[in-house]
Amino acid sequence: MSKPVILVVNDDGYEAKGLTAMVEIARSFGKVVVVTPDQPRSGVGHSITFMQPLRLHLYKEEDGVQYWRTNGTPVDCVKLGQKVIFKDRPIDLVLSGINHGSNSSVSVIYSGTMGAAIEASFENKAIGLSLLDYSKDADFTAAIHYGKKIVAEVLKRGLPPFTSLNVNIPKGSIDDIKGIRIARQTNGIWHEELVENTDPFGSKYYWLTGYLEVLDKNEDCCENLLKNHYISVQPVQYDMTAYRYMNDLKFLEDVR
Amino acid sequence: MSKPVILVVNDDGYEAKGLTAMVEIARSFGKVVVVTPDQPRSGVGHSITFMQPLRLHLYKEEDGVQYWRTNGTPVDCVKLGQKVIFKDRPIDLVLSGINHGSNSSVSVIYSGTMGAAIEASFENKAIGLSLLDYSKDADFTAAIHYGKKIVAEVLKRGLPPFTSLNVNIPKGSIDDIKGIRIARQTNGIWHEELVENTDPFGSKYYWLTGYLEVLDKNEDCCENLLKNHYISVQPVQYDMTAYRYMNDLKFLEDVR
């Protein structure tokens, strides 16, 4: 059997330490091609670029790995990988990350890392990996260790159709981690603050920040698993319908 | 009772005809404040801006309506409206759109219009409105007519918690529309093409385009309702967990 072909993308850009960690995971399994944004693009969710042209530039080949970068978003990276670089050739797996910082709870809809993984899942097996450490110099040792194990299982057993994995890894050593648990998305929302300041020219600006409020007591939700030192693996799909409320809204069908 | 306070946002920018149409809907109910991106930001999904500062500029007051614009995304427009303009004052309803073009099926995750509506639903009642006509000069007559009726009902009866409405309106006259139906998201995916071309300086670029493949036969899915000349109203929530596959993935819990 020939070695699997793995596309690696991220949202932290081509200089992120988490990208090097993901390439280390991917290289232990097969042929690797990397496509990343040419600047950090955190928080761009499922953003795509179609009102301006996309550029794609092969800037490095190292240890058999091709490194491409683009002016596009993480989702664009996936599309460029699938439709341009691997046009008419199969991809076996798409890996997104490793993100510097968690993508738990509602963060999955803001996350460029998970935007890319969800997009990839429409054509390929896809996994997003995030480490609960925002620092540039985060220690990815445990993330690489468990990332390899999860990738091995997914390559062997596959994934359900149109379903990606949102893998969040707690901070700490390999031994600090108690194991892996399948998780549902934590019910929680971000409370934003827009910090007001004045630029050197006297004009006001606002800088977005905030904190996550967890509204969930369930033990199998991602936030509570992470708090208890488990790796959280959320299977992610793209149907956002609020099924439970469809009947409650039937009154709108009487409007004429 | 005092008049309701309505925040209007969009993703097509401050010059879009659909914005004028949405303001017409909103003004018939209450006090209106508009916050839009300073350029068209279609397809940016749930993108937020936190790696650079946000600007917010009141550029017009007309017929009692304030018009603000920002360098941010549609989701940023919601946050700036909620946290800066209406800081410590209640908003009764957030309206996003009217979008030039549909936001049916999987487009809900790419849509800036629906990104803003979903974000707004974390604090407010929120509705995204889209007309199935991409042209700049689209006729919004029927969209305004039915938009007013839906807004009236939502102001009267409320919406379930953390739930926005994704309203898609078929092209055509008021009489062409058969009615309103509560819809579930159509199972479908975009097939992309990246059209290759060369710029005047000899460098290659790619332009993203594609078509939606509908994989859904259900009569109550948004695409099929729209095809049958119904207005589709999809209740939207933010939990993306693939619940149906959680058990199938339990094998990952044995990985050590």
C-alpha cells in the first residue's frame, strides 16, 4: 500500500510553532503538503475569499514536504489544496492546526482552524487539533504524542461522512493527560468587551476581547472534559438547524 | 409602551440596496440604528477582528436613523452595536441583511449575513433576511412585504433562546410567493472551482467560484421549499456536534 497523502493547513500562519508540530505528526504517516495563510488568520471562522483573487506560492521544500502560502483564509487553504495542488489526485487526510489556544464550546464557529477542518470534511477525512496554550512558545509534546495516536486510528478506521473531529488537548505533559473522550459542544457563549483607546492621531478605536461563559454542567461536554485533564474529541457537522424549536415556530406559517 | 429599538447590520456594506430595504422594514416598527462594514464582506461567515483595532464612524443621520460603518466584519458590527453604541441600553431586535443572494443549505456557515444573525442571537432576538437575487438592483418589494410580517410576529411572540431565524425569500412578486414554511437546513455542499488566470505582470492567480449540490429530497428542507415558491424560515443554533456519530467514535477513547 502506498503512503497516505496528508494536507496540512492552519490559521496561525506559516511561522507558527503549532504548524511545525502538525508537520511532525503528519510526516510520521505519509506524504505531506502544507498550505497556510501568509499571515495569522485566527477567528476568521468559515470565511472564504471570492471578491478578490487568491495567490498561491510554493516557498519551501524541506525533508520532502512542500510548503505553500496564500493571501486567503484557512478555508481557502483547504480549497487550494484540494482543487489546485491535488487536482485529480486523492488526499487521504486533512489536518488543521495545531492551533495555539483552545477551540472548545462556541469557539468552534469563530475558529479558522475548525472552519478549515469542517470545509475539508466535505471531501476528505479531516481533523482539527488545538492545544490549550495561546503562547507562541507553547509546548506541543503531548499534543504531538496524542495527535499521532488519533491520526493513526482515523487513517485505519475512517470517519463518518461530512464529519470532522475537533480535538482539544489540555496543557501539560503526556502523563498529566488522563485519556481521550468523545465530547459534545459545551453550551457557552463569549461575553465581549470592546476596549476603547485613542490612536496617536486622536482618533478612537476599539479592541475586541472577552471571556467564555460556560452554561453547561454535563460531564461529557468539551469544557468539562478539558477541565478534568481529558483530551476532548468533538465530532462536528454542518447542519445548524435548531430542530427542537421547529414546532414552536410553526405560528409563522400562518402569516400571509 | 415605547417603540422597539432595532439594530440593522449586513454583509454587503453600506451602499447595498438590500440595506435600504431592511431599514424600510425596521423603521415601520421602531427606533433604528444601522452598523455595516465599510466594504462588502460577503462570505466571511462568523469572522471576528481581534488582531487589529476596530474603527466605528457615524457617517449619516437621516429620518431619525443613525448610520455607522466600521472596518470590521458583520459579526463585529453586531458586537459594536451591542457593546459600544447600545452599551447599557436594551436592543429589542437585530436584523441582518437584506442579503443580495440566498443563504440556504450549507451557505449558512459561509454567510456573513447569518454569521451576524447567529452572533446577535446570543444576546437578542435576531433575524437574517436573504433574497434569492444576487443582482445589485434586485427588486426587494416582496422581501419588504413579508419581512415586515415576520418581524411583527417575532416582536410579538419572541424567539427561542440562542436561536436566530434564517429567512430566505424567493425571487418574484408578492403574489408569486405561496407562503411561509419552517425549514430545516438542506443537506448539500458546494463544489468549488478555482479559475486560474494570469495578471498583467505575469503572475498566476485563482478566483473562487462553484455551485451548490443539493443532496436532500425532503420537502421541508430550505432548498426544496424555495424551489416551490415558499419563503423558507430556518431556526438556527450554534451547536455543531454530530450527535448521531458520537457512539461510532467511542473507539478513540481506547487510545492511550
